[in-house]
Amino acid sequence: MMFNRIVAIVLMVLFFAVPAQAQSVAPPESAARHAILIEAQTGTVLFAKEADAHMPTSSMSKIMTMYLVFEAIKDGKIKVDETLPVSKYAWQQQGSRMFVNVGERVKVEDLIRGVVVQSGNDASVVFAEALGGSEANFAEMMNAKAKELGMENSHFKNATGLPDPDHYSTARDLATLTLALQRDFPQEYRYFSELEFTYNKIKQGNRNPILYRNVGADGVKTGHTETAGYGLVASSVRDGRRLVLVVNGLEDMQARADEAALLLDWGYREFGLYSVVKAGDKLAETKVWLGEQKTVPLVAGKNLIISLPRSAKSELKTSVTYDQKVNAPVAKDQVIGKITVTAPGLSAAEVSLVAGADVKQLGFFQRIWAKLLLSIGKEP
């Protein structure tokens, strides 16, 4: 039996103010050649500039190196307290270094800090050779993982980010990688907030400038080459909200630090993170045909959280669409409708409306009786 559908507008207590004309948020003027700013919890892009254009990624590539290292630790292929050998090739790496010595063995946890804090090219190659057999093989592992994570415009040729015309990524892909790193390795991610590390009596500070500013930063990785300019993948948390930022192509270290702080401040100031409904919230109820209960409550199937300009929250509208009557039996969590949220400048967001309880079907004779009542115009 088919039943009509009805639409109900649910007035959210959170937004009881008189609606005002929503204003679009003017994007900031960014000095970066490439940039993207993302609300981590919802994946909403708050700002983008040439975010899908190929760019050299310099040492920001090491985020992928560390993803594979952390994955190897999780899978039991290496342990944080074991040691790995330093080859002549690793020892000869140019650029930023941890200053490991050829022929020695270095503890994995020291190498982690050597890559993350000191941006050591030598430490990166030690990992590449240990996990891939060679840096070239490790680069193929990086490319396979990039494809798996949905990094559609990235290609790696080495573990360090040293210049190579076939080694590139995009601001969006680096943000995707960073979100995956934070999601998949929350415990290991802590290394990215460490401010300094000493190895072989050489103390080096973390190159990430926003770690030293009061902006809630806890990562992630800087990069610089002559071709790429100065870049940074940054992440910060304020009042429980995480933003992930990628900038590249800045002219110097000061510009990199200032631009990152400016864009993070803009994102927190202009946008809000709003909980519209929570999983289990009762939003309606519907009739049940031939059920032991005549109605079933309808609840939100999961949390619905959105990010939108603060100026637009008063025009947030929530509609609930569901079946006017459903057939018994009804299973708890059975999808019966949907909740749709719209606001100016926001793509419609949806979450399922589900049955909040089981409803068993009436017995055979009870069903016959109910149908007889209905045939003479009486409500069973």
C-alpha cells in the first residue's frame, strides 16, 4: 500500500531570531599563490585560491612520508623503539637535515622527530629505504596511498619534497592528506606540535611559525624551495573547532607566518559551526498501518552539523519530509524520511529521518478485523 508524503517545517530553537538579509562573506585578499581553508569537522571549504592547480610541495610532501610511517607502525611493520640503518645515500641528502651518521642505527621515534620537527631529508630517506627498499619504491607507495586517499592531482617522486618536475600536489590534496592523517593517527599526530628536538647534540626548532603564535595551532608542516616559494600546511583548534589551512608561493618566512595567521583568524571570525540536530532527536511521528502501536516516533539518524557564515545563521531553514503512514512491521532505525537544511550560500545538507522504535505487526486475526473496520469507514 502506498501512502502520501507530507512536508513539515521544523522551527529550530537555536535560530528563533527574526530573519535578516544574509550577507555573503567577502573573501580575503591573500598574497599566497595557492591556498585553501577547510572546516575539518564538516569538510566545508571556507576559502580557496588556485586550490587545484599543480604546485611544487617541497617539504610539505613529508606529511605523506609520515602517513606511511605511522601506518607501518600501526600495522606492526616497524616499532617506535626499534632502530633503522642509515645508508650512505640517506646520509648524503642535501637541504634540511637531522644530522644522522652513515652506518649508524637510529631509533624510529628519533627519526619521526627528525622528519616532523627538524624536517630532515636524511631521516625521510632512512624511512623510505626501510619501508620501500629504495626511495623510488617508496615514492610508488606514496602515489598508491595518494590515490587511495582521493588525492587526485598529486604525484610523488621522492620522500623529501626536493625539486623534481614530476613531483607535485595541490593545496586541496594536501588538505585532504592532512585531514586523513589527523583522522587515522590521532595519537601520532602529537609529534607535529613539538617545538624542538635535539639529535647528535644539535638542537633544532620546529620550522612551523604559527606554533609560536597564540592561534591554537598544533601542526603541521612547512616547505620551501626557490621554485615553490614559502609554503605551510597549518592546523589549529579554537573552542573545539579545527581548521586546516594550506598556503604556498609566499615570498618569505614572515609573509608565510602572517598569511597563515590572517587566514585562520578570518575563518574563525567569519564562519560558525552549528549543530542543527543531534542523533536521536525526535522531530515528528507518523502513523503505522496494522501495527501493535498506532504511531512511531521519527528521530534524526545522525548528528547534522554545518559550517556557514555567521551572518547567514538567522536564515537557516530546516524541513522534514516523511511518509504520512507506514506499514508494520517497522524496524528501529528504518529510514522513513529526511531532514533538509538550507541557508543562503549553503549547499543543501541532508540527514535521514528514521524510526525511533520497533513496531511489530498485528496478529493475523487482528489484521483481518482492522481491514474490516476500514472497509466500513471506521478507523481501526
